[in-house]
Amino acid sequence: MRIGLGFDLESYRSHSYLRGISNYLREHRGWSTQLVEPTARNVAEFLSGKPDGFLTATADDVLLELLEHAGVATVVLGERTLRQLGQVLVDESEIGGIAVEHFTTRGYRHFGYVGSDSALSSGREHAFGLAVERAGFCYEKFGLRSLATCRKPVGLLCESDAVALAVSERCRLAKLEVPQAVAILGVGDHESVCGLGEPPISSVQLPFERTGYEAATLLGHSLDNQQKPTQTILLPPTRVVNRSSTDAVAVGDRLVGHAMELMRSHLAGPVGILEVCRKLKCSRRMLERRFSASTGFTPAQAWARFRVEEAQRLLVDTDLSVETIATRTGFGDGRRVTLALRRATGRTPSALRRSLLC
């Protein structure tokens, strides 16, 4: 089987996609691959050799038309197309959902979106807006120059990490405190870009490597069955990687804010709700009432969210066993952490680990 790989090697995503494809090739021998610069001229030249399949991350409709017209089995990665080609995409609705949960868990009740007018950005904004509405709030779209007018504190989802970095710089120039006044969340989790922010930028981590693997799998199945791939596969984002740009508690009630800080610093220890109340010199009933008024959820729900976030981080960033992670995050045992993760994300610990790795 002769397969073309149409990727821009200057792109961070392309390298991650190719790692996923190479992982598939190590498990499934028999493909001869050729890197093809994704331009119409290069692809047309490659097609003259009658290849069997093509994997690409391009959104160029002229190029995709060439592939479709040639009848070559094609799978497009990360870019939506209306053509009858296979596609492996990130589920934009889930990006919006985990972004809103990340902000609301920290007490944010005002939301905004910063992006371009591209189809990808518009779809991402729409999904975020729906998630904000489901949570019972409203959002606004801002440009870099209009950030100073937004109601604060505000949780901003940005189209990408590059846009988030631009927002971070604009906030610095306008003397808007991050994250106290403006919490900034990017998409993509490009560490080199996120690290340039001051402070470093939180980001929604996307499963680029897994996307490459699943795209190769879809193409492989189609070739084995002598069919053209037309299926669209949606992959969930992995998680929010929390850095300093969203690492704050944005509630007007100082009692609730102190309670949330205590919860975040005591995920595994013996401290419980009653101990938090003792430290804050308030009754449990008072804390629960003020917590609900400020955040819309209970102290127990907030604590569970913080524990799930830490469990996700440990699953992706370490090789610790599920039992050890359960102990470190206060769930006690593997069964409980599995149930909590399934309830919060719809995925088991093993599925979460697979969401990045192939």
C-alpha cells in the first residue's frame, strides 16, 4: 500500500499527528509512506503515481477536491470538510464544556471569547456559548482592544494558544491582572507558546497524537475493506492543563474563596468539610448556603471537581497506578476514583490515559 502524508512540517500539530501515524505503522506493517508538501501542485504530482491512500491535515478545498476527484481513499485530520472524505476531529462541544467547568469550578460567573472569524473559531465560539448558557450564564465576544471594557473577573476562552498569548500581552499593557481580573484559557496546549505568557497560560489539551493514530486506523480499515472512508470520528479533548493564568478563585464572598483555597490544598489529607468550617469559624449550614449562592454548587461538589482535575493530571502526566492516584486525590481506592472520573468525563482511567497516547 502506497500512502501519502500531506502535512506542513513547520506545524506543531503535524509532528504530533505523524507520531500517532508512526505508532500505527509499527503495529500494522505493509504501508509505504511518502511525505508530500500539501500544495495542489505537489499533491497532483503524487496522485500521478496512483497511490492507495492519503492522510492530511489541510483544509485547502482545492487540494481536497483533487484527492476526491482522483478517488483516492483520504482521511483529513483536525479540519472539517463538507467533502465525502474520512475525518478525525476534536469534539468542539466538549472543548466548550470543559472550559466552562474549569472556570465555574473556580467561581467565575462572567465569560468571554476571543477569536477570529475563521470557520474553526466560529464553531469553537458557538460550542463555548452553548456550554455557558447550559451553566446558566452569558458570554460576550471580545477583541483585543475591547478587553478593558469587559465585566471582571472574567473567564476568557481563546481560539488558540497563540491568541491566548496575544490576550496575555494585551492585559499586561492595559495593566489588567491575570488571573485575578482576567483568567485566560487557550486551546491546544502548545507548551512552548503557553510558557511565553506572563503568567504561563492554561490550555485545553487536545489529543493530536491520538488523532493521527485514529486517522491511520480509519484509513487502514477502509483499504482492507476496499471502501472509501467517509466516516467522521469525534475525539474528546484530553483535559484542561491548569497553569497560572487561570489559577485563582474568583468569588466575591471571601469566606467561600478561603474555603475553596483550603479544598485545593487538601485533596488527599484528613481534612473534611467540618474541619474547613472549624478553620473558617463558621457553621456547615452557613458555608453551604453561601457557597451555593456564590458558585451554584455545594462545597462537596467543588471538592470533588478539584479531586477529579488532579486525578486527570496524574493519569496523563505520570505512570502512577490508579490505586496510588486514588490515595493522592482523596478518593481512597481505585473503584471510587474510576466512578468519579466516569461520572465527570464519561471515561475510565485507562481511556483517559489512551486519550493522549496510542
